[in-house]
Amino acid sequence: PEEAQAETLRMLDVYADFAEEFLAIPVIKGAKTDAEKFPGAVTTYCIEALMQDGKALQAGTSHNLGQNFSKAFEIDFLGRDQKLAYAWTTSWGVSTRLIGAMIMAHSDDEGLVLPPKVAPTLVAIVPIFKSPEEQQKVSDFIDKLLVQLVGEQEVAAAKARQTDPAMPRYFFDKHTAQAIVVDWRDNRPGDKQFHWEQRGVPFRFEVGPRDVDANAFVLKKRLDRSKETIQRETVTAEWLRTQLDAIQTALLQKAAAFRDANIRTAATYDELKKTVAENGGFVRCHFTPNREIEAKIKD
């Protein structure tokens, strides 16, 4: 029984760590009430996240089932004492609900905002040019930039496997399989910028002829829509990872600040009702574990 309890809590920590470290979603861990626990479980633990609309989302559960299910389904084993005993079992799970949680925790009216650790595409490079000469000038600059980020071998391989010069070209990080895309489609730069903004790509690099003359590009961040000019010679794969890690941390801090600002205290039942009705979010209050009281609160 002690090992079953330890495993139940260990898996709860696995889910909490994943939610916070990869999805940048801060969670609160705890045991559910008897009325809310998984039927047949001894104890159910969960992680709860707060969405931007002030509603909570159960983001994962871990159940200590004791011997209830092993007795019902005759899951037994021969112990070292040569006697049959029923197993102490656990059950735990998360689902695609976590994708919804990530969307609802971070995104805005312009579209997705994806944490860098789970974003399929990390950077969208948007070339800006008016003539074939400017296009070649910008293309040469971008090729040098890509070599600094993913290496000559990947740049050559990407060009070999993607032969249509008018389509977005993807270059992959060999360690994470995440992509950097160069959008060569024949669209207005503004359309391409909005396309990648909607899809939550953490960074956009914008490169025009004047940028090339300055040996620089404009970096735009999806998180806060800020922009800055970056000199090409400062760019490496390590530089990009450091920049992305900073965005990952900032996303978690922003979500945690929102969560903490929406935890309110209620000293009475009426205060609880008022807070839920007017503010949403989490409410910290005294609670007697009692099915009748819980039914009243739910009602």
C-alpha cells in the first residue's frame, strides 16, 4: 500500500511538472473530495489549472485504487510468504484536454500563443523585397543566417527535399525536430506575418534590403508583440535557444501571475457565492468534507 501511494503521488508530480515546464501552465495539486473522486478509488488527486475566462480546468488525475479493483477482478499474486494477496493498484491519466488547456491559458484574439518547448515551428522568417535583385540579396542573407542557426548540412538538405521555390521552406533543428520556416510565398509581407502570428510561432524574423545593408534583421516576439533589431553576427543556435527559453519562462510567469491574482478568500458561504458569481477564479475558504455541504455548494 505504501508503494501504491508513492506511485500515485509520483505520477501526479509528473503531470504537474509537464504542465508547468513544457506547457507553461501553473497548476494546483490536491486531493478531490469523496463525492468527486474516481468511483472505486481510495483517493483521487488532480492538478487544476486556471483559464483566462476565470474557469478552472482539471488537467490531470492520479488515483490510488487500493485493493478495490483487484478484488473485483481477482488480480492477485503469490507473495514471498507463499500466500495469495490482492494487488494494490493505481490509475492515472492526462488527455488531449491539455492541448485545449494550453490554448485557453495563453492565446489571444489574434490566435495561438505557443510555448517554445512544444511549438512545431520556432521561427518564421519573412523575406521583404520588391524586385528580383532585392529577392536574391535577401535570400543570400537568409541562407547565411540559417547556416548559423541549423548548420550547412541541414540548409543543403532542406533545399534538396523542398524544390518549389515559391513555397515555405522548412529547416529542422536536429536535436528537437522543431522547425524554422522561410516563407517565400508570393503574398504581401503583412499577410505572411499574420499567418504565422495566428499559428502561435514564438518568433518572426523580418528581412528586407535595408536590413541586409545593416547586416541585421527585425525580431518580433509573439508573446508581447515587441520587436528589436538583431545583428546577424550575434546569432547562433545557442543564442536562439536562450531567447526561446526566456519566452518559455515569461509565459509561465504571466500565467502564474494571472492565477495568483484570481485566487480570492471567502470567510462565509455568501462571500463564496458572490466571488464565484462576480469574479470566477479560485476561492480559498474553509470547507468541511461533507457530501451534503458539497452538494449545496455545487447547487
